[in-house]
Amino acid sequence: MDPEEFYHFNKLNNRAYMREIRIKSFGWLLDCFDRGTIRKRTITNLIPEQNLIELLKELENEERYEDCALLKDILDKIYTV
């Protein structure tokens, strides 16, 4: 593996790692929302609904149904009026 291939491989690993951290943080976000320590408006301003829908489709294709259920709960509780 030459240095350029390593650079791109490392970038892909960092993106995948950050994606996993983001997915894992959704449980914390929903818990904070349920306890009232974070407002609906804050969440909707920071995380666009369309991004969650796209991520939900990706996770469904990967058959990660537990994470899909969490995202569905977030969409139902926070983004549905």
C-alpha cells in the first residue's frame, strides 16, 4: 500500500468511525429529550430531518434494525408535529 492509498483508506475509516459515533449518540439524544434537558427546537436546528431519513434508509439496507427503531422513535417524537 502506497502513501496515497493509505491516506484515502484512513479517511474512509475516519468517516465510518464518525458515522458510528453519530448513530450511537442518538440514544443519548432521545434520552435527554425525554428527560427535558434538551429542547425540540435545538434538535431540529442541529439535525435536519432529511439527514435522519437518509441515514434510516442506509441502516435499513445494512439490516441494522435496532438502530432503525431508534431513529424511527426520534423522527416520531421530535419531528412529527
